[in-house]
Amino acid sequence: MPTSDKELIERIKARISRPMLIRELMRQLRIKPERKRELKRILDDLVMRGEIVRTRGNRFGLSEKMDLETGRFQAHPAGYGFVIPEKKGRPDIYIAARSRLDAMDGDTVVVRVSPPSERKKAPGKREGVIVRILARAHTKVVGSFELSPSQAGVYGFVTPSNPRIAHDVIIGQKNAGGASDGDLVSAELISYPMLGRPPEGRIIRIIGKPGQPGIEAEIVIEEHELPVEFHPAALKEAEAVPQEVMPSMSRGRRDLRDLPTATIDGETAKDFDDALSIEKIPTGYRLWVHIADVANYVKEGSYLDQEAYRRGTSVYLPDRAIPMLPTSLSNGICSLNPGVDRLTLTAEMDFTSQGVLSRYDLYESVIRSNERMTYTAVKEILVDRDRAQRRRYAALAPQFELMGELMEILRKRRMKRGSIDFDLPEPQIVLDLQGKISDITRAERNRAHMIVEEFMLAANETVAAHMEEREIPCVYRVHDEPKEDAVLALQEFLSSVGITLAAGKKLKPLHLQRAVEQAKGTPLEAAVNTVILRAMKQARYATENSGHFGLAAETYTHFTSPIRRYPDLMVHRITKQAIRGLAVKDTATADDAEAFLSKAAAHSSLRERVAMEAERDVVTMLKLQFMKDRIGESHKGVITGVTAFGFFVQLNALFVEGLVHVSSLTDDYYHYIENQHSLRGEQKKKAYRIGDQVTVRVDRVDRERKRIDFTLAK
């Protein structure tokens, strides 16, 4: 009889010769009745991973034997969509509008993959039909409430603000919750779409009116179900945490309070989780990266820990932050505020004058930051050579000079190994006193930002390598190499704009870095950066280290932001155990620990994606608000994407993207040339390609579909 989960999983896969009931599997595996619950748990896990499928008859079969796969349905506003398989490494499956079985965006589904002979629409690509909806992604829908003119039994409809949700939600009079026509609301789903019948719901919250200050963030918070209020038990624990470091708390830690130390952050930052110290040594440089010891205050399994796990990450919106931890911790005792003692974990690293890590030490420490520096102030000291700032921070200016030197050395070494540094302009939303958007500017990235980035990268790599060398179960930050079809498409695009992707049999980060360098300073720079970035996979958290492709790093983790990221908090706990010699040795216990880390890593990756989508959605909505008063204006921009239905243009001055639909190009018949990423005129041969500069007129702002339409300026 199997003894471990791993052995049982292997036996299950070997013995499912046909779709079986659970009792048949128990007989095959010789499992006693008291282990039935354990078997069901493992089967459920295998179903969610897409390795086996549960049929309507409650039988379990191997996915690959049944041409069935489990995955998440990603809907397109036009009706069709794709299923992203649970099983890693499998290509996405195209789902036609008629084949989606009333699935909504985000639903977990079972799809029957069509054999190659039936794939007429896209030969060589995978297509399928959704045959079962396993789990619904949405329990509620956020959108605009509209009264129904006369339809019997229907009081109104909620039109979803998410364009991927195709169905309006029917609201009966008893379920309207006092909503008025035009209100932005949240509606709980009573029933889901079925056989062409739309979903029904009840309004549970009236969010506000369109145009109200801060309404964009409120909509996104509700839509993504971001937890804003902390659980009372977590707040009670936070209130009990002392707001100063007592002498007894420093016992057994390395005392670094006399070491010149500073934090470097943005002007509006309030949670300082990293501080830096540096000195010149005969062989090169000694760098200290001090990180707030959040694990000292947030104990594993506590209410605070459960709340931090649930959130996964802090969420930063233009008008507010939704922290992972209560502010008494994030802005208080955990924050490395100047002039007060703080508990930290320190990565002390010696680098040669060539940037080679020659020695390191990880330990628990206590520090006292000398200054709360801003990126602007450090830039004024190092780049602008501002006399007033250099006088004001005279005690620390030599340290900042050394930091600048070491940053250049480490950065040069990182670039040499192939690390890709995308320099895409990041939009910064400027809000007025009423909370309305007044401008969109380019976020600054100066020398001070690069110092902090480089030193955090060094600390993260050092901690990851420490864990891997000692075979200590850990959570890594991994970034897989791009898919083969994405690489081929990228090669075609780069070739069409005169850039050679000199890749052999295996694509390396260095090849992409060289392509980025070729485009630097040319009109194609933004487009090349964007297309390469789109071709790459998203980084994620995992317990198996597969390296970080984008950084060209063999091993990497997140260690430097435990105030705002749960994986960093987990890595801190692991690091503290390793420092104290408490790393798990017993095999069974180690398996349990790794199983928890694996689950937490997947959960953290999901929460990170939710936070990113929420942040992006708020910015998109604010851009729409900003542009609705600019209809009719003309602006210069660059083409960032070309499709069969038109091309996307990003405005040079405003960092806003819109679509020039092919139907608005009336001077010729335009055809899409896929391998050249261009639209070409049939008669005049005029072409529109990625990277081309154009002047466009703002024609329409569609807030429901979250889209801006441009036309070419005459």
C-alpha cells in the first residue's frame, strides 16, 4: 500500500487504465476505507492540476487518454476565448464563441481538444470545445445599473464594467437594493448563464455615480474583491505589538546601530523595508542590505499571518494603497524609520572591484537608520552635484558615491551575462486635490533608483543561492524562457524591422538583450521593448528552481520586501531557521513543509496577478476619464501593435494607447501581413508597421469597453 502522497500519485496514474469510480480505484490500489478521504484529496488536487479529469459520472480518467484538459477560460470581448491549461507547458486552446458552453471569463473548465483533422480555423494550433464548467470564477459582477423599459418581471440590468464578461445581469425588482438608473453597483449572482439565458443577480452594494472622485478605485476594489478591512483578530494582534525595540529584543543579534545607514525611497513612501550601508575594503566593497524583520512580529499561523497570506501582496493604486499588513506594522515598528532602533535581517556581501561576490554572511541584526533619503535627493547629490544637498547630507555623501560606483560595476557584470533591462516609459498618474486626474507624466527612473534595484537584486540572488546550495526548501522567483511559437513570431517581427535575433538552437537572454540594444535610441525602441516583453512569460513563485530567464540568473528569490509581499516573509522565516540551524531534516516533515510552500507559492503568484490587474485597470479607467475631454484633439504617437482589425498607437506625450480601426482607413483596401506585423494598402502599397510614427485624432472614448478610438489626422 502506498505510504506517501508522491508514491500514491504515481500509483494512481499507473492504474487508471480507463475512467474509474473512486471505489474501483481503491480496489486497484488496495487502499483501506479509512484512507478514502486522503485519496479524494489527492484526486481533487490532480483534477485542479489538469492531470486527470472527473467526468459527469464521477469517474476519474487520465486527461491525455481522453483528449480532455482542465484549464482556466480567458474570454475575449468578441465572444471567443482561450483555455489556459492547468498542466504546465501545454499550449493554449482556442474556443470559438459557439463552443464556450456559457462559460464566463476566469471559469475553470474541462475542454475536449479537437483532433488535428478538425482544426480548420488554425491548422497547427489547438482548438477545442468546453464540455464542463468545474468552478465559477465570479460570485458577483460590478457594473452600471440600467432600468428596464417594459420587460415583464425584469426591473433592470447590470452591464459589467469588465468587457470580458459578455452577459448583462438581470435584476428583479425585489433584488434592486434601492439602486437608481445609472448607479455603479455590485451584484451578487443568483444564477449563471445557461443555454442562452442570461445570469440573474441581486444588488448588494451601490458604489456611486460615474465621475465621482475615487470611483475608479472603488469599482476595481469591488471587481477584484480586494480585501480592504483587516480582520478584527488581526488588528487586535497588531495593537499588541510594541512600537519600539526593547533591549531584550536585540539580544543575540548583531549590533549595527553605529554603521552609517540610510533608506532610499520615493517621496510619498511610508513603509521602508530596506536600508543600505557600504564601505570600501582593500579587495573592493562591503555592502550591507538590511531588511525589516517582519517575521519577528508576524508569527506563522497567527491571525496577522493568515491575513497577510490572504492578501498576498500590498496593492498600490494612484490614490491609495491597500497594505498587506496593518499600518501600525507596515508604517510603524516594521518600517526602518530614521533615528530609531529596528530589527532586521542583514545580507552582508563583499564584492571585488570587478563585481564578483567573494564573501557573504546572513544574520539577524539591529540597526538605526541615519536618514530617510528620497530618490530625488540622492540623484541631486550624485548627478546634479547640488551643493546644498551635499552639505545637508555631508556625513552620508561619501557612502552614496561608493554606492554609485558599486552599482555601475554590478550592473555592467549583470548586463554582460545577458540580463535584459527594459527601459519602457512608465506612466505616472497626477491627481488634483479633488482626486481627479490632471495629468499623465513619465515616471522618473534615475541613478538612485538603479542603486536600490541593483543592490536588491544582489541580496535576492545571494539568499537564493544560499538556500539552494544547502538544499533547504525555499520559495524561488522563477521566470521561464519564452515558448517556441512566441520566439518564432518574435524572430519574424525583429527581422521585418531589420534586427537580427542571433539565436542558435536555444534562445538565451543575451540574444534578447542585444536586440534591445540595437533598437536603443531609434524610433523602434519602444516597439521592440514592448514586443519582446509580450513574448516573454510572466515571472512566478515556485519551490522548484528553474532560474530567472529575464535576469539571466541561475537562482533568484524575493527577500527584500516582507512588508508588502508574502513570499518575502516566507523566505525570511526560512532564512532565520537556516541561520539558527533549525532547517527541517526529517523527510516526512520536510515533505509537508515543501507541500505548504508549493501551495503558498501558487497562491502568491495568483494574488500578484490580481494586484497587477487591479492596478492596471484603475490606470486604464483614469486614462479614459482624462481623454474624454480631449475628443477632437490631435497628437503624435507611435504604433505599438498591428492586428487584422487595425493598429494600436501610444501617444508620445500622454502615455495613452488607442486603436485606429482598419475601417477608418478609407484611402485604400488594407490587408494584414502577419509575419511583417503590418497593414499594407492593396493599391498604393502604403504600410503601417510597429514603430512607425503617426499623428492621430482622438475620435471616441468608450468607457464600457475600456477603449479609446483614434483616426489618422488629415
